[in-house]
Amino acid sequence: MAYVIAEPCIDIKDGACTLACPADCIYEGGRMFYIHPEECINCGLCLSICPVDAIHYDEELPEEARPFAAINREFFGAEVSGLGDPGGWDKSVSVKADHPLVAARPKSERQIA
């Protein structure tokens, strides 16, 4: 895994990262975006464009964001979204599912300023 999307994305889903990603490895769930760990090419464009600083290099995750490495990875499994290895995101690959730890978080009224 190269980059990880963490908590600040929940209920924001700005989407600028999906437009910047040359590998189309950022997928849309119900309440946040997730980076596919096998498709990410480690370019860092998503990191530089995220307006809420939700994206971190996996080896530099702040302590409170560390669970999101597993959350991003597990999102693609049969137990969560069932997406597996779709080979690139577009709107048709978006799902309403979220990782259970994301789905369990209280809804937020946050919006991008």
C-alpha cells in the first residue's frame, strides 16, 4: 500500500483526488473514498490535492489514522464492497457500502469550506 485515505474524508467526499489520480485507484464508497492498495502507483498527486488533508503516505500515518490502512485494504474484500480488483475507478464502480468501522461512525454535518 502506498497512500491511505483517513477519517477527514468521511462525509466530505470532495472527489478532487479521483480526478487527479492517473491510476484511477481511488474508489467511492457510501461515505468516503478508498485507495486500492494494489492499484496505487505511489505518485502522490492525491495527497497534494486533497482539500481536507485526509490522505497520508502509509509509512507516515499519524497514530490516530493507522486503522485506516486496514480499512482501505479491507474495503475491497468480499466482506465489505466485493469490488476485489476492478482495475480502475469510474462512477459505475461506485458502491454505497463502507467499511464497517466507517459506517459505524456518527454522521457528520461537515462540509468543505
